[in-house]
Amino acid sequence: MTRDLFVATGSAAAEAELVSEYLVRSNLCGVDSHGVIRLMEYVDQIEKGTLHPNVQPKVVSDRGATARLDARFGYGQVSTKVAMELAVSKARQLGTGTVTVTNGNHAGRMAEYPLIAAREDMIGITMVKAYGSIVAPWGARQRLLSTSPLSFAIPAKRNPPVVGDFATSASAEGKVRVRYARGEKIPLGWVLDADGRPSENPGDLYSGGALLTFGQHKGYALNLLMEAAGGALSGAGVLTEFSGLNGVLVQAIDIASFSDVDEFKGRIDYLVERARASSPSEGVDEVLIPGDPEARESALRTRDGIPIEEKTWNAIVRVAAKYGVRTPSS
Amino acid sequence: MTRDLFVATGSAAAEAELVSEYLVRSNLCGVDSHGVIRLMEYVDQIEKGTLHPNVQPKVVSDRGATARLDARFGYGQVSTKVAMELAVSKARQLGTGTVTVTNGNHAGRMAEYPLIAAREDMIGITMVKAYGSIVAPWGARQRLLSTSPLSFAIPAKRNPPVVGDFATSASAEGKVRVRYARGEKIPLGWVLDADGRPSENPGDLYSGGALLTFGQHKGYALNLLMEAAGGALSGAGVLTEFSGLNGVLVQAIDIASFSDVDEFKGRIDYLVERARASSPSEGVDEVLIPGDPEARESALRTRDGIPIEEKTWNAIVRVAAKYGVRTPSS
């Protein structure tokens, strides 16, 4: 159905399949904020002319282990996947590949792209300058930066890849919104109120407040690296002066260029298994590996189905009806 | 005097000058934990035969944009500098350069190396798997991981480079030690006690406790990336099964390969100047840029001198006397 909607709004079959697959997999992993809830947004952008279906990224320059792509306002999923595939092919030749993407739209759950590299026995990394000004520099009271995420995947032999995938803000905006809707408090350290005071009230974010960076000054420094790599290096631009919705840098590092691949992956297994075997701290059930929560949720939801709240479902049904696409309930 | 001591313990003039310069500059920046306090440790390692003066790193393999170095237990300052210079020269040719170092000793303040790249209009990054098992995986109560640091430098035009340089633990061990010696409390979130409970008592770290990762699960994920890049990829090894004191990956990304250099650096200026101009949050004097605290301390100490506590000074005098090196007070 998701795929049919993309076809109905102008995508060829392969593009519809890809975008659909990434959105649904995001829901499967429990990352609902990057799942089918985005359908309405994408259709809206297509209608406004800011998102162009069936547009392939263009290689603007290609030099040694690097290249620059112009996504030409096509689907971020398409341009970021092409970018990582190009990085992988450069890495196979030269040991590493680094590719930037400008004029890109929302690319969904970023972990998809480092995982492309991990499947090829490479370490994959993405640095993204995200849209929106909602995060305060460390020590500041005003919004200026974005929730710009860092993502990476490291392949193992017996274990699934180690997957880091996180915003450089202390919390995703979506999590604050959910607590706000439910009338719940948020932990101190997520949000400042309009007067620059730490707040437990999620509503303060929506009345002049700001998100904090994660890990205080360290997350702040990483956020600036995302601005520099995803924003300035890609040519997309920094802060609010930037084009598209995502400025992206992807990188693939070929393990074989540095180490025996089996030895490397065995070492990651050892690392992962030792960490997993640690005694949990007070109040914790078991020690997890980055990527575990998504993998477990995915197993559960593959079995039990993806829960979608009524409001989102109704919106999907409405937009599907508009494009003459049948939904399971219609 | 520092330089004379290195010469007396076997270094040629250039090596003595380099190691000495980096240690003293670390003190100038206020990073005393990586300054001349290390002299005794280095001399001790030379005496034990685990640190070899005058040993240049050997290129083990060289492929495209990548290379592997074996530091052969020479000074970490020497091998890491050579690694970054090689990465820079590869980046000039191919857009990026990525070089690992195994069998390396302590390399001092890591920011020195990304700054080599930044001076060449490149983004410099270092990922280090550090010695020692003192950090608990997120959710665990036991020590397993190291304080493995990430460091990077981004050049600007009118402003000094943006410099991120931090351990992936919530605090450096040295800071906990200082509070312990002074009988002060530490903030919650730095340390777990032996029973896996959050603790404000720095002494708990020294009776079976562990450091926490910074930024909870996000710093944990980054710590594993340091193990993978600095440890497994370099061939040094992960966790406690590793050779040398530092496993290192350095990377240089040539800005010119992606963007007009002036435009890029102008954008970093804009980013930095907008962040600096933000209104501070409650209790904060001014909004800083990563790298500012070190730059300011350096200006102060260049004027006023470097304060060294008596205990450290006496230890330096003793080791200098042993090697017949004159100290200012002798």
C-alpha cells in the first residue's frame, strides 16, 4: 500500500519499493518517527514541488577517494543510498570512500546507509546536518543548531553489526512531543525553558525553549562536526542557511585495507560478547549492544505487526484515498 | 629542561624537541593530565624497555587512501604525527587519507594531530583505543572499556579552528582523582560504585567502581567505535587484549576536494560567530566554542607561567637529577 502510494505520486517501481521498504523497516525497528508517519509529509512536499520523484542524484565532482553528489531534491533515500554505494565502490579500490550529498530530502532512518557498508565488510559512517533550528549551543539559551545525527555500523562475524544511530541533541524532538501530549514530565537535561533554565516540562520546548545537546559540551562539539561535514563540506550550508532538508556526508572504510577481515570481525564479536556478558547495574535487566533495541523490536513487530496510532492511520487513509490507492481497511 | 631530559634518556634532538613541545603545550592549554606530569611515566617505560626512543614508525602496508603504521613502541607523539602527515599527503592526492597505528605509546593531548590537518585546510579526526579497563558499558556495573578519546579539528578563516577533543567516558579518571584527593563530591553520572549504583563519592571509583560513558548509550556507542577503529582496525586489538598503550586511527579530509576552501571556512566562521553571539543560559557567563577553554588558558599561562604542584615538580627534579639534567631550581 505504501509502495502503491509512492507509485501513484510519481515514483517508478524501484524507487517506490526502496522508499517504502526503508519507511516500513523504520517502523519495524520501533523508530516510528522515521516510519510511515512521513508519508503525508512526502506527499505534501511532492505537491509543493520541493520533492521530485524519479530524480537520480548527479555526480558533481569525483576525485580519488571522494565525490560530491547533488540530489536535485529527489528522495533522500535514493541519493543517500547511491552515495553510500559509491563510497563502498571507492573503498574497495582505494581503502576508503567519502561522498557528500547536497540538495537532499529527508532520508529516513540513517542507520540504513552505514549498514550497506557493513554488509560489504566495511565500517560505514554517516554525518548529517539536519533541517530545523531547535538545539541550543552548550551554554546558550537560544535555539540555533539542529538535531543533526551521527550514524555508524561495524560488522561482526557471529553477531549482528554494532549500530550507533543518534541525534546530537539530548533527545529527539518527537520524544518531547509524545511526553507533552501525554502530560508527562521529561528528564532534566533534555530541554531549557525560554529563560535558559533546565526544565522538566515538555511544554517549555514549545514556548520559546530549546533542546540541549547530548553529553553537554561533547555532544555540542559533535553537533558542530555534523554542521561542518554534512553542511559546509557538502555545500548544503550551515545553520538555517542551507538547501534541502539533509546535508549528508557518508563514508565507507574497507576493513581489508587495514586488517585481516576475519580477525577484525572476530575481535568485534569478542568486544560485543564481553560487553553483553557484563553484570547489569542497579535497575537494569541486561547489558545491550548499540543496535540491539531496534533488532529486538523488529523481531517482535515482524511477528505481531506494527502498531500505528489512529490519527496517523486516518491521515494515511485520507492521502491514499486522494491518490486512489486502496488501503487494507478501505 | 624537558627537552634535555629526553635527550638524556636517548632521544635525538628533533624527537626530544617534539615530545617536549607537545607536553608543555598540553600544560599551557590547561590539560595538565597530558603535560609534563607524564615525564616520569615515559622515563619509567624507557627504563623498563617498553618505550624505545629514536624509533620511527614503519609503514606496514600502503594502499590507495589508506596506510598502516607499526610504531614499534616508539614515542606515540612521533608515530601519531607521522601518521597524520601521511594522511594529509594522501588527502592532498586522493581527497582523504586514513592511517592506523599499532604498537604505539601514549601520544599526549590528541588535539595536536587533527590540528596538523586543520593547518592544511583539512578536517582532521583521530579515534583512539586507549589503555586501561575502567569504563562500564552502558547498563553494566563492571569496568570493561577504556576512556578512548575522539578528537577532531575544523579550520575556519577569521577564527581559530573548532577543536573537539574528549574521552568517551563521562569524566577523565584524573578529574575523579583530583576530587578524591580534595575530599570533594563528584556529579552523579560520572561513576558507579561497586554495586552498580550511581555515586557522588569519587572514592567509589577506587574501590571496585567504574566510570560511566558520556551521554549514556550514545557515548557507549562511540566508545565501541573507538575500540573498532583504534583497536580492531589498527590491529592493536580490543579491550585488554591489545598491544602498546594507544591504538590509533587518524584521518584527514581535504576540504578542496568537496568545496571552495574559502567558502567552507567562511561558513565555519559564520557558525562559530553565531554560536558565540548566543545569549547564555542561566548561570553561564558566555557561550564558548569547542577549543576556546584551551586557547584561553594557553594565553593566560603563556603570560603567567604554568603552575605545577609541588609533588609533580619534586618528582621531575628527582628524575632529572638521576639523568644529570639541570632543573631551574637546582
